[in-house]
Amino acid sequence: MLNPVWLQTFVTLIDTGHFTKTAEKLFMTQPGVSQHISKLEHNCGHPLINRDKKSFELTEQGRLVYQYAQSLKQNEHALLEQLSFDDPNNGQCNISCSGALALVLYPKLTSLQVEHPGIVLKLKAAPNHQIIQEVQYGHTDIGLVTHIPNTSLFDVVKLGEEELCLTFAKQNIAQDILTLIKNDGLIDHPDAEHYLSLFIEHSHDNQLSKLTIKEIKTAGFINQISQILEPVAKGLGFTVLPKSAIDSFAQSNQLSCYQSTRKVMETIYLITRKNRQLPARFQQINSILAEHFT
């Protein structure tokens, strides 16, 4: 049996990507971390990482050991969850969604936590493909995504729709939208290209149909969802976000949204791992999500 302490050190090293950070996180010395990895490699009979000065890369054997260690962690979590009394007001809830949804949902979820301090919320903003992977491998309990994944691996429930808004600083944007887009440039964010391509495709707008994303210059990039609209409000560029994110922005009165020929709606789905029965505490989470999309 592989030493669980060595496995924990190995997983932490892969997650942090750095021997020094691993030592700090595990309250060890750096030579101690190296010793654990060496002993684990000796027991496995294969090198698990290829070292190159201060960096390293996983070997194929290392990838398999990492997956094995993660599965042990997930199995332990599942066991403890089964052994614990299913209290609807206690326990950890792991949720993954887009940054825009996280911005709107987090205040509502924390209100639940204030009411029931025994509930521990962990909300992670991530792109669709990452959310699907994390649900599949048990790293998160529920995910909110914008397309239906493989239904043989997931249970899927349609929550509702979010309107997407092509957003500029407050001004008259009814005329010559193409010139405005090209002159302003895009305030880019992790979901910007996805949102913009949807808007161009589904708005049925004659002007926008002439536009290709490649010809739009980038005026800036930020991955903090709460700050994406700051440069837009100051006239530094345009962006595309769900209407809920626009409405929750403190300076929304400084923004204008383009009225396209047709509203562009994006469907939101709640996904869980196939046939997984969630603990009772998720009933309250699901109620909050359902109310938001009503």
C-alpha cells in the first residue's frame, strides 16, 4: 500500500507546481518534500516527475498516480458523506458556474449561509469545459453550464435563460453599431468570445451579421467579473455579459445596451454526476437557483 502521507505531498506538489510552495503549504522543509517524492517513486518503481532545475513535468506514470490519489480522496469524501447524518442545515456545498453567474448568485447563497452557519459554501467561477470535468470527477457537487453535456455521464436539469447584453458606455448606440464596435474595441474576459459569438449569431441583426470576431481589436482584458464593467463605463471599450451582471453593477446608469433585432438568450443547465443523490442541504441551494431563473 502506498504511503498516504507521500501521496498527499505528491498531490500538493502537482497542484501547486512548486516544491517551495508545497513545503510552505504542508509546513515541511523543501528537502522533506523531495524525500517524500523520492520514496513514493521508489515504491512505485517509476519516476513520477521529470525534473528540470526548478520546474518539473509529470510522467505518464505520475499522471496515473495523481489520478489514483485523487480517487482515494473522492472515495473518502463519499464515505464520510454516507456515514454522516443527512442534516439539511449542515455540510459543504461545492458549486461551479460562470463568473457572471457567480457575481449574481453569491450574495443569495451567502444569505443562506448566514441563516444556517453549518452550511459551508464553496463557489468557483470557471468556463464550461472545466465545470463539466469537475462535476464528472467529483471535484464539485453541482455545475451550471450553458450546453447539455453527455447525458450518459450527467443528470441535467434546465434552470432557465439569461439574456445577453452587448454593452457600451452610456451614449446613443442606435446608429452604425459596426463602426462603434471597431473603434471602441472589446474589453475581453474569459467568456467574452463565447458571449459575443452567440450574440452575433442569434441576434438576427443585419449589421452584426457582417461582423467577424477576428476583426475586432482588444481594448483590454480582465478576469475579475466584478470589474469587467469598470472600463466599459469609462468608455474604454465594449463587452458582452448576461443582463443580470449588468443590473447588479453599481454604476449601471453609466452603461447602454444595444437593442438588437432579437433578444439573445442563453440557456442555463444544472448538471450533477449521473445517478448521484445529493445530500438534503442541496434542496435549499436548488431552491435559490430555481427562484433566480423564475
